[in-house]
Amino acid sequence: MTRVAAVDCGTNSIRLLVADVDPESGSLVDLDRRMIIVRLGQGVDRTGRLAPEALERTFAACREYAAVIKELGAETVRFVATSASRDAENRDDFVRGVLDILGVEPEVISGDQEAEFSFTGATRSLAGRTDLDKPYLVVDIGGGSTEFVVGEEHARAARSVDIGCVRMTERHAPSSPATPEQIAAIRADIEAALDLAAQTVPIDEARTLVGLAGSVTTVAGIALGLDTYDPARIHHSRISYEKVEEVTTMLLNSTHDERAAIGVMHPGRVDVIQAGALVLLTIMQRIGAREVVVSEHDILDGIAYKAAEGWF
């Protein structure tokens, strides 16, 4: 077993996984898994730069994670940065800050690499399932981008497109409740991104839709009627199209306070969950998915697997 620490820094959140991984058997045992909403991508779609306050929030989280990594004695540390830091003109400030705190340079991966890691993390835990047909379409709805990956045991085709819950919220500023015009504008962006993804990823071939990341898991938690967020209940739950449509409609028609009062809702998702849920619903409508299989294992697990295998 190799003890690894994997950090995934996205547009909305920064997450840590410290785990013991056996690359040969594919087993992964969590030692610590945590998430902090830092909104690194605040304003990036508009300004092209990482805001000073967003950088400081991210560095504060890195300092917390550095203490956990040291305490648990991870042999290998890998820090992967995704959409927001790819887009930013001043990403060198981000790289220097992370290097100073964690002693490793963030690896700003491409959208295609992000998709490959997400597929690995999501599907290894589905190995041996006979009730799910292949190929899988793994959809990772992030803050700044969404990754589409089709494959069986390995990713066969992947594409990252610039639709995410933070980017869509900042671009269209949906009110609470959202107006029909705002919903239509967000949908138009999502549909255009789906057209782009479909040029390289055969999304219509998918037999099982696997959904990842906070927008999907939050929708699942609401659909399951959970009072508090319960990863064990959410992981590998199967949420019907009808339930996703019902939850999305409720969120779009809710006030900010109503969303904040939902038991499974992380405070950092209250203002972006409307757009995130709409991304999921539109994807399901486009490919005719009758359900989504929800995975708590995602790009973070993929980073850990790849780190243990010496991929980096």
C-alpha cells in the first residue's frame, strides 16, 4: 500500500484525500477526505484573473491541508488544479503560493486530463457491477467546466467544456426564483456546450450516466430526502430523471433562504446550485437518460490512483 495525498483545486472548492492505495488491486482506503469552498474562480470569467481575496481563501485552506498531510505522513503529494487556474492570467501567483505552503507545485492539467482522472476515480468502484450497462458516460459538473467522458474499463473519448455552476451563475446571475428568460439563457449555453462535446465524445452511445461533483451529489441528497449530507447514502444512489426534474424545478423556483434551509445544502453552494442542477437536467434530457448513478468517487480518487501508480 502507498500512502498518498491528493488535492483537487477547482473553481468552487478545494478538496483533500489522504488514502492508502494498492495500485495492483485497485483498492483505496480513505484516511481523511475533506472539502472547503474557496471560490477560487470568483470573477475569472469576467476579468480573466484570480482575485486577491480568492487566492487568500485558497491559501488558508492549503495551510489547513498541509497540517493534515504532515500528521498522516503521506509519502506522495499531488496537487491538481483545474478550470479557474487554467483560465487566469495571474496563475503564477497561485502556483508560487501553493509551492510555498505545501512544498509541491500545482499541476495545472488540461481539460482532457481532468476528464481521464474523473473517469478513473468514478468507475473503478463500479468494477464487477452487472446491473449497469456499458459504455459509461461520466459527467463531472464543476464550477467552471464540465467534463464528458465515454468509456468502458478505460476512457475512450473525453471533452471539457466551459459550463459549470459558478461560470453559469456569474454569467447569467439568476434571481431567486429564476425567471424564464434567465433559465432559457443558461439552457442555451448548456446546449451549445453539449453540441461542442458531442463533436468528439459519442454521448448518445452511453448506456449508464454517472454523475460527479457537488451539484450532482446535492441534487441526489435532496431527491433522497436526506436531513443532512450523508456520503454513504448518496454514493452509488440511482436518481430517476423525474426526481432530477422535480428537484431542479424546486431549486429554480426557490428563494435564497429556502435553498439555504435545505439540510444537505453546503452554504457555499446555495447561490450556484440552480445552475448546477440545470446543467445535470439538460444533459439527461439531451441523451435520454432515465436515471443518473451518483458517485462520491471522482477526480480526487483518480488523482490518488494515478499518484500511487507513478503516473505523475
